[in-house]
Amino acid sequence: MTNIENQIFSSYQRNPDLYDEIYDKEGKVKEIYQKLFEIYGEHTISDYVNLNSKAKSSFFNQGITFQVYGDSDVQEKIFPFDLFPRIIDHKEWDIIERGSIQRSKALNLFLWDVYHDKKILKDKIVPIDLITSSANYLDQMNGINPPGGIYNHISGIDIIKHNDGKYYVLEDNIRCPSGVSYVICNRTALKKALFGVFNHYQTHSVTNYAENLLELLESVKPKGVDVPNVVVITPGMYNSAFYEHSYLAKTMGVELVEGRDLFVENDFVYMKTIKGPEKVDVIYRRIDDQFIDPLEFRADSALGVPGLFAAYKKGNVTLANAPGTGVADDKAVYTYMPQIIKYYLDEEPILNNVHTYHCSRPDELKYVLEHIQELVIKPVDEAGGYGISIGNKLTKAEIEKVKAEIKENPRKYVAQPIMSLSVHPTYIDETESFEQRHVDLRTYTVLGKDKEFVLKGGLTRVALKRGNLIVNSSQGGGSKDTWVLKK
């Protein structure tokens, strides 16, 4: 070991069976990380503890928090942030970006087809009962043409690097993908704590997300509108992602509203202001489908706007993402993504799927029930890491309980092999040292009318518990700044 390694990385233990992103198989620091390794090695653990504390204080003072929903209470927590960044070179990023755009476009074409001609269902590429049985399929969306032809304006695609060194997509999130504000805040926090590190790397900016999001939202304005009025609608300050809702509205320079701030008159949407009603043309919604309009969906919803869906059907307002998009990020539909890409784009997938068993298929159900200890079991309609069971972590009693739940409702579950997510050096408070922790990456793709944008960075999420594979913040995960290098 060099004296650089002997400082803050002196106790770092490498498991050779895991894909470590900064070390090669011989245990040498990869070239892309060498300068960063040297810079961080100049600090002592004591220095790092102080820097880490400053970053936490920065997050707390900015209100960068999220809420965890427990069985009996709700806890508000600072989003855990690790100061050692992840680096992705331009060649690898090119694959990730092209793959993210490909999936987002294919999903958009799939949604158009599902709610119009249903050709992919008639051609039996995707089973029709898989769509009609989805909790997120909205019969009310049939025949509706969303402005600009876009359903999934914002897509969050979760990607892992396996121990074979290749990238795989774990799932697509196109209802209300969250986390992008943390990408930008992570960069800000790292610059405040260790500004000098950026002098040695040419990294792409992540602060241009809001301006690109606004531009693409404006591109899908309703017909007849010259300068669209855009708003962000939130369920309110008690929502787990409220910080992000307010952050995005602020950085786009648009109003943050709740349902009670809007009303519908003659099938047009208006915002209440002290100067009188102001017409609204584009709504970036962070409210689930069932709550957006009590006249059309859940009658007990106090979060939505009565008459909003009628205005949308008339083409007088754009909703981003469109209602009903959740049918395409159903984890059962995910199993058909290679066929969906081939059907609509006549291309092979740039990013591979993880092999997935769908429990509604009798032969695959049998395999899953017999091999639960080797699999990850996921509900098809949950998000945030909730409801996931990792087979090799379960007791015999827990395995039997999971089996019973699957048998009761096979359509609700899919299973995947336990993938070996890559690991990255992460500072652990309890041991005051760097340890290997599993990471994934969420990319953010924005589709507009004849335009697309992928944020060159994405959210690297870290499973902070040793050996844990679930990276979601709601399950105790944290995040890192993600550097995409320029050519």
C-alpha cells in the first residue's frame, strides 16, 4: 500500500467477488479514479468527518429531507449523502444515455398504442389481460391524444452495473419519478466541501435540468397557446418528496400549487391569484392518478382539482406525466421491454433487462416457488423499495409467508435473480471508515415535442447497510454525486 492508501482508505476491505468500481481485479486503483484517490488521500479521517458534518449541515439548512413511512409513524430525515463521488466516463455514459432515450421513446409509443389502436395487443406481443388487469391502466384515457403526443414526459430509469461489468435496467419509473433535486444538491454540497476536486476533472453540469425541463414542458403546450403558463402541483408539505416539488418549481421559475389553488371553468384550468384568475396551460403533476380529479377518480380526494380531467380530455391543459402512464412501468410489463423496443423502434435494446419471472405464468410461478431463496420478489405496482423480498435474507417462516402471498395473487408479483450490484467506497459513520457498498443509478430522461434531454449525471443511490441490495432512501439508502466526464 502507498501512504495515500494508508490514510482514509487504509481500512478499506475489498471483496474480490464483487465488482468494485474504483479498483481493478488486481487491486489497483483504476486510472479514471487515480487523481481523485490522491486528493482524498491527502485528508485524514478526522478531516473527512468534519467535511461530512458540514455537508449534513448544508442539507439540513436547505431543508433537503425526505419522509419515511413506518408502520405507526412518519419520520422526516436528512437525505444521507456520501462525499466520495462516482465517476462515469463518456464512453460508458453514451451507452447509458442512448439506452435511456431508447426506452423512454419505446414506452411512449407503447402507451399511445395501448390507449389507441392496441396493435401490440392484437399482435399478441404483449398479453391483453396483462394490461387490462393492471391497477394503473385507465380506461378513461382511451382515445385521448395528449398534447405533443407525449405521455411519459419525465422518465426515471433504474440501472445497475453487474459483476460482469455490464449495465442492466432494473425497472422503469414513469409515473412520478423522484430524486432529481438530490442530484443537483449533491453537486452543490460537494462543491462547497471540496471545491478543488473539480479542477482536475472535466465534468458535465447537472444544474441545467430545470431549464431543459421547462423548455420541454413548454414544447407540449395545448394547441392555440403561444406562451404557456406552467405550474407544479404538489400534494402538499407533508408529502415525502415535497422538498423536490418546491425546488423544481423554484428553479424553473414557475408557481408551486396545491389542488385548492386551481379551479376549472368552461373546461379551462385557472390559478387563483391576488390579481384574479390566471389561466394554466401545463401542469407538472406530482400527484397520483387516482387523486387528480375527484369528479373522475377518487371522490374523496382533497388533493386534486374538480373538472381537471375534463379539461385534459378537451386538450385545454397538458398533464405531465399523462394519466395512465403507470400501466407501462408495471413490473410485469417490464418483462416485455425487449419486445416492445423491437416492435416500435425495430431496434435491439441498448440496455439489457434483468431476466424476470412473471408469477402469472404457471411454469414461471412453479419455478419461483421452488427457488425463492435464489430470487428477489417484487410487487409489480409498488415503488420506493416497498414490498421487496430478497430470498437469501429470508427465514424459513418468511419464505413460507412470501409463497402464500404470491399464490394468493400471482399477477401482483415478479421475481428476478439476485443480481450482484457493483460496489463503491462509501464513508460509514458508525465505523468512521470507507467500506464497500452496493450502488445503482437512476437516469432522468425528459421527452418533449420532437426533443429529448437526459441529465448527464443521474442519481447514484447507495445501500448504506452492509450487504444490503435495496438502495431506496425510504429503505435506509443514501446517495453520491455522479460525475459524467466530458470527451
